Amino acid sequence: MAMEEPVGKDQEAQPDSLLYELSGRWMLPIIMACLLGAGMGFLYVRRMPPIYQATTSVLAEVNARNVLKETERRDDNSRNYSVYNTREFFATQQQVLLSEDLARRVAVALDLMNRKAWLETLGPQKPDQDFHRTTLNVLSANLSVTRERFARAIEIRYTHRNPALAAEIVNSFAEEYVRRAASRRTSAEAGAERYLKSEDKRLSKELDRVDEEIAQFRETNGILSKDIENSRTLQWESLARLNQALDDVQIRRVALEERIRGLESLDRGARVAAVIADKKGGASALLAVRQNLATARAGLARERAHYHGNHPSIQELENKVMAHLAEQKTLVDDHLAHLKTERDGLGREEQSFRSRIARSKESVIQLSGLTLDYQRLVDERSGLNKLRESVRDQLLATGMALRLENNNVEILDRASAPTVPVGPFKLIYIMLGAGLALVFSVLIGLLVELTQTSVQSVEQVERLARTTCLGVVNMLRKPSDPPELTVGLQSRSTMAEQYRSIRSNLLFMNVDTPLKTITVSSPSPGDGKTFTAVSVGITLAQGESRVLLVDTDLRRGRVHRIFGVKGKAGMADLLAGTVTSEEVCKPTGIDNLDVLPSGKNPPNPAELLHSQTFRNLRDHLLERYDVIVFDTPPVNLVTDAVVLGNQTDGLLLVVRHRRTTKADVRHCAQKLSQGKVNLLGLVFNAHVLAGGLYGYYSRYGYGKYGAYYGTYGSYGSYSPQKHYGIEEV
């Protein structure tokens, strides 16, 4: 039974197949089409009129040249252009040259609408067509503007069939461009002059206002600019002196406080010694009292050594001691009181200095505010003065430039009528014709390949079947009767030589183990498999090999009719055991070639060919013959060829030119691969012509194989899956 073919592999093979076909058998037609297209392009360009190009150049400056050196020195910003601004300027100028406004100026200046040479360029015009719009479009389309990098010159080119008119038009473009630039610059400078005059008036009014404010400020505050400066200096010096005095007073007060705290912390004797050591105030009197006290105490000690009790002299001395002690204490207390009084005076003095410093700071702040206000007015007047001077300088330069009519654009070279044409470009038209021919030829090739289902070349079949071609057999021109015996009856014909080449390829396929059993089949009916099997058998017999041609087409065998063998017994009867091989193997009249007919039509052909009986019969026949050739039904209709291919040394596939379809070849190769059949190669049959003398294959009756194939399951339980590697053959 037929096996389903995987769709993925066919789909994957399609792009490669199309590309291969286009690069193979379509290559010559594609090349011829390209040559034809190139020739037509050449003929077309030969009929076209020559095209001339006129060129002129203009010099464009970012700024117009300034004739006033003084103004040029002051106006540095006018020439401070960056690279980006320069590139932007020239890009703008190129757009101006390509603008519709400039084209309109040229059309009016040259009066193109009334010139015959120009109207001939426009060709036939429709009644409702706008001639003016067409003229502008043609002018813009044929004009080109370029500029070399880092160059200030702009090149203007115009192409036209009339060289004189081309030169005239391009010169007119340059002239109108210069006029337009001059007009724009003049109008811009006139507007700038008006603006600068108005600015000069405004700045003069502003200066008058600021002068008034300065005078009123001086009058209101009653000071001059020098008085403000001197007063601010004196105020700062006075504030510095007050701060210094305050610091001195604070130092003295702190020192007194430290001295007072030190005396108060001492005992009576140490306090007296500290006051005496200070040597200030009553230190001398306190020293005298201390000496008298010491003298009295010494006398008291002597009297107490001589007298006892309340002696008058002792009492007198004790009174003196007490008096000296009281006087000493009074002097120390007076000294402390004097120090505290001095400390309080220093505190009052410190407070006074602080008040004076605060008042001085207020004066300084007030004076600083007046200074800032005054300086603001002075700075405003200075800025307005500088701005008015700059405006007047610009006004002077603008007025001079306006009177000198200076321009930043001028014509460098005027165009003359060109003598050498620049077009049309023959190579471009030739390449365009070849390219269009290439595209159309490739599209036609793709269309043909996509719509053509039959095989057209040996390479195509080899790629589809994944095998090599052992030989190509041409179409029969003068066949014998019957045609299948042409190789035997016309041994010197081209076809006989072609089959001898196939025989050589089969014999040299494996020299060490030559082929002994060969199965011959085809993808579909009418491909010429029986013709090939008979021809291969004849050529092998002519090579001094004993050959047996076996008709294993047990459904519709026809080999016996070709050789005129009589009798109904054959292969089916031999497998059934009703006859012997000697009885059914008949001579053909060709040396070394015998034929074994198919015999009766059995109900189970595939099972018979797959049986052990067939293998035994095959081995038995090989004892009598060197080579056995089996003619089998088509592969795609029934499984007989696949089954028999595994019983022999290999299968020879026959494909017919322009009849066998690509799908049949792919399906056949898929079935043989799944059945693990050794595919020896293929024979490309009926080459060159599509019709011809192979029409008799339509009388084979293979169209009825479908009925056999569809009802084959009712004749037995044979399953091809057992043959595909599961059950040993």
C-alpha cells in the first residue's frame, strides 16, 4: 500500500528547487533576456536628444565686506560666526536658489512664456494646463546647486537640450540671486538705520532722566560725590577708634574685678600684705601702721615678761595694739572701696563707649545706603552712555553701507554655451533595460516553475530523487515493431548506444560484487519502465551474460506480448508450484536472453513476492542465469516494486521527460527510502520532445492500476510496514 509522504520535506525543498532551476536551465534565457533588454535600452537612448549643462558660480559671504576699519574693529560680533552658523547660512542660500520665487523672477526676466525655444521644451500642452506652473516646475527640476566643503563659492548648474538657452537661464538665476540678496540687504539696512535712530533718541531721553535724578539726589542729601567719600572714610576711622577705646576700658575693668576678687578672698594679714605690695593709694600709711603695730606688740611682750596681771604699762601697750589694728583695718577697707569705685567708673565709661559705637554704626549704615543709591545712578548713566555710543557707531556703519550699496553676494564666473553634452547617460539606460529584462525573465521563470508540474531536466530529477542518473534515453524517431525491441533490432542506433552506456554504469557500479538481480520500476504509469527493462535485458545479453527478463507485474503483465511468447503459465504459476522453471522460462530469439512471463493474475501479488518461495526461486534461477531483470508495477500505485526492491540487489528508477510529475518523483523517492530499497540510479527517458512515438504507452492499461490498488486489501493480509525493517526478508 502507498505510504503518506511527509509534507515538511517537500515544503523545505521548494525554495532550493526554484533557485536551482533559475540558476540552471533558466540561466541562458535570463542572460538572453538581459542582453535583449540592454539592446533595447541602447536603442532607446540613441533616439534621445543630447542634454547640455551650463555652470556658473557665485561667491557668498556670511557678512558683507566692511569699508570702515573703525567700525569693523568695534563690531566684532558681526563676524563671530561659528562653523554651524556658516553651514546653516550656505544651506539657506542653496534653498533660496532652488526656491519658486527665484524661478518666477527668472521666468519673468527672460520672458520664457513667449520664447519658442522654451515652449518646444515643454512639449505638447493640454488646453487646460497652466503653462506658468509647468515652466516653474521645469526650471526647478533641471536646476542643481552645490557647494564644496569649506568653500564660499556656490555652483549653479542648469541642464537643457538647447545649450545657448541653458547658459542664458543659469546666468539669469545668478543675476536674480544677486539682485535679490542686494535688495534684501538694502531693505534690511534701511530698517536697521531706522531702528538705530529710534534707539539713539530713546537712550538720550534715558540719560537726561538719570542726570536729573543724580542732581536731585545731591540736592536732597546736601552732599557732593567727594563729601560722601570723605564722610564715609571719617566715619569708619572714628568707629575704629571707639572700638579700640572700648577694648581698653573692658581690659581695665576686668583686671580690677580680678584684683578685688583676689583681695576679698585673702585673710586679714595676707590682705594687708597684698595692699602694701600694690604700692598704690594708702600703701605707705598702711606700712607705717603695720610697723607701729609691730613695735607695740614687741613692747607688750617685754612688759609682760617683767610684769604680771593688770599692770598699767601692759594695759597701755594693749590699747596701742588695738588702736593700730583698727587703723590697719580701716586703711584696707578704704583701699577696697577705692578699687570698687574705680571699677564702677570703668563700667560707666564702657557703657558710654558702647552707645557712641552704636550711633556711629547707624551713621555708617545710613551713609552706605546713600553711597549705593548714588553709585547705582552713576552706573546707570555710564551704561546708557556706552550703549548710546555703540548705537551711534552702528548707525554710522549702517548709513555708510546703505550709501555704498555693499553686497555679500557676487558672480564669480558667467556661464557660456556648453559644447559637450552631459547626457543622456547611456550606461544607465542600458543597465535599466537589462535590469528590467532580468526582473521580468526571473518572474516568468518563477511563474513557469511554479505552474509546471512535470520534470524538465536530469538535474531536477536527481535532486528530487536524491540519486544519480545512469543514462539519458532520447525520444524514439524510427522505432522497430514492436518498439520495445528497438535496441535489439537497431544495434547501431543512438538509443542502443545510450542503453549500452546504462549497462556499463550498472556493471561498473560495484566491480567486486557485480549486480545479479535488478528491479526496474517507475513512479507512475506510462514512464517507460517495461521498455527500459527490456532494453537493459537486451544490452546485458549482448554483453555475453545469460540474462533472464522476469515479468513481475502480476496484475497486468505484458512482456510476453512483446516477445510473442505463447502460453498462459508464468511467474505466478511457478510460485504456486504448478510448473517448473524450465517449462516457463522461454527463449526470446535474442542470444543469451530468456523471458519469464507473469502468468495468471493472482489475488495476492505482494504476498507472493514477499514469500520465502520467491526467494528460493530467485536463488534457483541465479544458478542458471548471470543476471535477472525484474519488471515491476509503478512504485506510487502498489507496493510490489518496494517489496521486490528489497529482494534484489537494487532498483533502477525510470522517469519520463515532461510527463512524470515532480510530486510523483518525490513521493516515489520517499516510499523507496521508507522501504529501505537500494536505489541504483535513474534513467531519464524520452528526452528532447514532449510528444512523439512513446504514445503507445497509453495503451498499457496502467490507468486501471488504481482499481487494483484500491481493492488490494481484500486479497490478503499483507502489510508493507512489516517489510520496512520490522520483519526480516
